[in-house]
Amino acid sequence: MSHLTYAEAGVVGLLQGITELFPISSLGHAVLIPAIIGGQWAQDLDVSKSESPYLAYIVGLHVATALAMIIYFWRDWLRIIRAFFASLGHAISPEPGTARFVPQGTDQMLAWMIILATIPVGIAGLLLEHTFRTTFSKPILTACFLSVNGLILFGGERMRRRGAEAESLQVAADEQMAAERQRAGVAAGSYAPGGGRHSSGQRAVKQEQATIAVAADRRLTGVGYVTAFFLGAVQILALLPGISRDGIVMVSGMFRGLSRQDAARFSFLLSAPVILAAGALKIGDLTGPLGAGIRGQVLFGSVLCGIAAYFALRFLVRYLSNPARTLTPFAIYCLVAGLGSLIYLSVK
């Protein structure tokens, strides 16, 4: 009878929290780590089984990761959700002279772009998740897919270098705009200038972050609904263990003309509802027979996963906001880990 120990739950929970957001595939690691360790771990943590406690545990980790992402971007999500309901109100009672079903403004457009982008991967997940998981979640195949993920990241980085100058100018423009708004706020008495209370400094930082986020959202809505649908559809590839959801969306976004920072932001915003929905749809696994005897381990691992995901996201946002930083370290890791795992598992 398979089971789940607290040690297994803790290690996998921490790895899930980090690898779900880093472009290195959480599902790939969920398959490879138990296979490499072997023994009881390989028996307990076999995600390719049709029914297993490990699958129920992964569901709990998905929910924890999504909640961490929502908490980190809570201001953005509050703005987007408000805009979504405002667009519904406009559709029901449009203002004179305006179209009934056309979203008004950046936030409303972004809300509907996220919804549209979620549709293809949502349908594919419902129809194909079981088949993909049981067919492709084998250690050897996963190692190959992880290596391919590394090549995808290398390709994305090479593409980014062609527009590195434009990206640097965009970052500088965003920072300048945020600084100007901050100075305007100081002049208007919104918060005290340097030397004031610590809370004033925190408000200044939050205002700067909000200004940059709004500017990024304007650029995102500029790519249109077709690109949003395309970026949502490429997430289907992440059903293959070893292919990163965030990685494939970032690279595809750059292919469609977005800067790496904007592509990463859209990727993070897309991930939260997809991951949360995937967990919510199978939450019954935790309350049913599959969750019997492991709910304490699930809670323990999920808490670790949520904390790890929050700090991983915080690190990534800062890392990717610097044009000098690249995707190359993640690409090298995927190639080394993928090829190394392939060799080890082939001769094991």
C-alpha cells in the first residue's frame, strides 16, 4: 500500500513551490526526483499511476502555489477582478453610444484576455490531463522533455538579445515614469519625502510598483486577444512533464513581440487561475479515499510549498526586471538536469 511520509511531503512541497514558478517544470521534478532517489520514494511518489495518494498530494500543492501567487499580486488581482465585474455591468447596462460587449479600459481588457487565454488550456486539461500524465510521466521521457525545455529557454534568450536595447529603454522609461509620479505625489503631499516616516517610504515603493504594473498592463492589452489566446494555448505543452508553463509562455510572449518582463508578468497572471482551477477540480481527491491517512502530510507540504512559492515569485520578479539578467542559468540547469537524469536512469 503506497503512503506519503512527512519527509517526502516536505521535500516535494519545497521543490514544487520553487519549480512551479521558475521556468524549470514542477511536474518534471515531481517525476524525476522520486525516480532518482529510488526505493520507497519511487513507490510512494509515482505520479503516472491512475490513482495514488501522491496525486492527491500534488492537488494540494497546486492550490497552495496558486494562493501564494494571488497573495503576491493581490493588488493587481483586486484591480482586475473589479474591472471584470464592471465590464459585466457595462454589458448589462451600457452607457449611451457605447458597444454593449466591448471592454472599456486597460483593466477590463486584461481581465477578459486572461479569461480567453485560460479557455484552451482549461479544455485541454479536462480532456487530456489523465492521458498525458499516465502516458508521458515516465522518468526517461520526462528527462528528455526537461532537456527540450532547456533548448526552448536558450532560444528565447537568443531572441531577447535581439531586442535587448529596446527592453532596456522600456525599463528605463517605466522607472522614470514611476519616479515622476512619486515626485508629483510628494509635491501634492501624498507622502513625505526622504527622511519621513518608514511607512511613507513603503507607500512610495508600493506606488512605484503599481505605476510600473499599470504601464506593463497597457502594453499587454496592446497585443490583443488573438495573442492572448495563443499564449494561453501554448500552456497545453506544459501538460508534458519537463516543459515549464511559465517558461513556454515567456518565450512565446517574446516571440509575439513582448519584452521578457511583460511576457513574464502575463505568464504569472495566467498561471494563478489555471493552477488554482486544476487543484480545485480535483480537491475531491483529498477529501476522498486517496486522501485518507495523508491529510496531515498534505497540510505540512502545502504550507512549505506556499511559502516557497511566494519567495520564489518575489525573487523572479526582481530577477527578471533587470535587463542584464538572463534565462541562460535556467536553460543550463534544465539541460544538465535533463541529460544527467537521462544518462543516470538509463544505466541505473
